[in-house]
Amino acid sequence: MSENKTMAIMLFVLGLFLIAVGIGLSTVTQTVTRYRSYFGVQIPYQATIYPYQGVGVVMALFGIIVLVVAFVKTRSKKTESVEMPKTEQV
């Protein structure tokens, strides 16, 4: 296996990992207690927040970019190896 193909495979696996972790982080929720004021009385209520959503989305987007780079690397290497060598006419 050539070194360039190994690099493309590693980038592909890294991209998949980043996408999986990014989606996982984006779906983490936390329930917090907040307070509303009605006529000067503090009323507690529970709200659900997504504390890692921004980081998760950035990781998933970066993973997609890495996947595209890996795909382009493999496609460029395939087109180079398909070229036919020139033969001499006698």
C-alpha cells in the first residue's frame, strides 16, 4: 500500500471520527433551573440547554472538510495511475 493511500485512509477515518464526536457533543443536554419574575415573585422553572452544541457543530463541519480532502486525495491518485505509458512507434 502506498504512503499516499495510507494518508488518505487516515484522513478518512479522522473525518468520520470528528463527525461522530461532533454529532455526539451537539446532542448533549443539561437541565437547569431558571427563575422568572411574575409581579415581583420568583417562580422556578426547568429549561433544557445544549452546552456543547457550538463545539459539536464546528467539529462535525471540520470532519466533513477532512472527508472531502481525503476523497480528493484518493481521486487525484487514481487519475495519475490510470494514465497509459506512451509507446514508441517503429
